[in-house]
Amino acid sequence: MDVPSPVTDTRRALRYGIPVGLLGAVSLNVVLFTAGGGFSPPTGNLVVTLISTVFFLLFYLLGPTVVFGAPVVLYLRFGLRSPAPLLAGTVVFWEIVGGHPRWVVLFVLLQGIPMAVLYGVVATVEWYVRDRRGTLPSGADP
């Protein structure tokens, strides 16, 4: 398989980032189901059950997809490396404190938006520092 070099077009970056994100989401869900006991929707009203199940599954799938796929897309599209160590540090942190299944569930629920914001912050700082130093790859302007 031919892996593209950094600073490729957006479609090609997404073509590699989305499968990596989905693979991370599936892996995380396997861990959640084995360590956390899985997901059991609330019982009672059918509409409430359906809405809560759809909402939770969106977090289940989209959150990890963003968390694991965004560093790949940012690297391939703009040549930014800082989100990958942030992801590694977050995984190490959650491995240390994640001895209880409730921590795993909390990680899944809180990871999507906060991690996307953190990726944006560290990528912006890296972009600024590399732009000031003149070390951005050529063609990295959006």
C-alpha cells in the first residue's frame, strides 16, 4: 500500500484518516464491551429508548472516529505532527486511571468534542511555531 506523503489533498487525507478512525472506534468499542459490560439502553417508552440509543451510538462511533482519525488527517493534509503525541498521551493517561469500567465509559462519552478542541489547539500552536521558524512543508497553506 502506498502511503501518501504529508501535504496531500483533503480527499486523499480523508481516505486514509476515516478508515483509521473507524478501526480505532471498533477497537475501542471491543474494549468497552469486554471491560465495561456493554451498552444497555433504557427500557420503557419506545421513543425515548430509540432517541437515547441513537444518541449514544453516535458518541460510540463518531467520537472515537474523530479521536483516532484526526491526527492522521492533520498529518497527511498539513504535515502537522502534534496531535499524534497528544493522542498517545491521552491513551496512556486513560490506561493508568482506567482500572474501573466506569472510567472506560467516561472516556468514550467525553472524548469526541474535548479531544477535537485539544487537537485544534495543539495543531494551531504547531502551525504558528513552524510558520514562524519557516519549517512548514511547501504547499501547506490551506
